[in-house]
Amino acid sequence: MAKTKKIDDKQLLMDVIIKGLRDKKAENIFCIDMRKLENAVSEYFIICTGTSSTHVAALGGAVEEEVRKTLKDRPWHTEGYQNAEWVLLDYVNVVVHIFQSEQRDFYNLEGLWADAKITKLKQA
């Protein structure tokens, strides 16, 4: 998918992403700030859990729709909609990971990036 533009205001992008996740009842939303890590692949990860493959896909769709509607942007890359066990939305500086519980526990991104600043976001 072609990237339309780079969003400079990362905080605004994260706020819009989190709104999309909260609107569809995402669970256990975390933000990982990796800006101070030397080998980080992005500046921020936003991670959450969906309760089923249908919920995971709906969360991804909600994020894409909210970002497109509010910021007129699309993800640079997406993955995982076929099985919807782990959907990834790559907005370059902000990467969204939407997991089912088993996959989130298995991949343990919070543990993998434990040197970063990890913030659990309050449920809406």
C-alpha cells in the first residue's frame, strides 16, 4: 500500500490510533516509547488485545478508518488480516500491534522491548 504522507505530529497520530482502538473496545492497551533505544525499529509501538479474530480485524479496521478520516493518511504497510491473530499497522514512526491473547503472550513484545519506556493506558 502506498504511503500518502508522513505525519510529523506523532502524538496526534497516537491519540487518533488509541481513539480507534478504544471505540472498538480494545483490551490492555500499552504504548512502548523506543526513542531512546539504539536499535529500535520504530519510535513507538502501540499494543493491544482483541478477544477474537473478528475483534482483532475490527480493531485494525477502526484504526485505519480513524486515521484516514482524521489525518488523511494510511498505513505504510499492513499485515495479518487473513488470520487476524496478529494485525500489524505500520505508520513508520508508530507501529500498531493488535493481538489475540495467545499470540500476545507468545511474542511478548513488552518483554522483548523491556528497556523501553512502557506505559499501560487506562481503559476508556
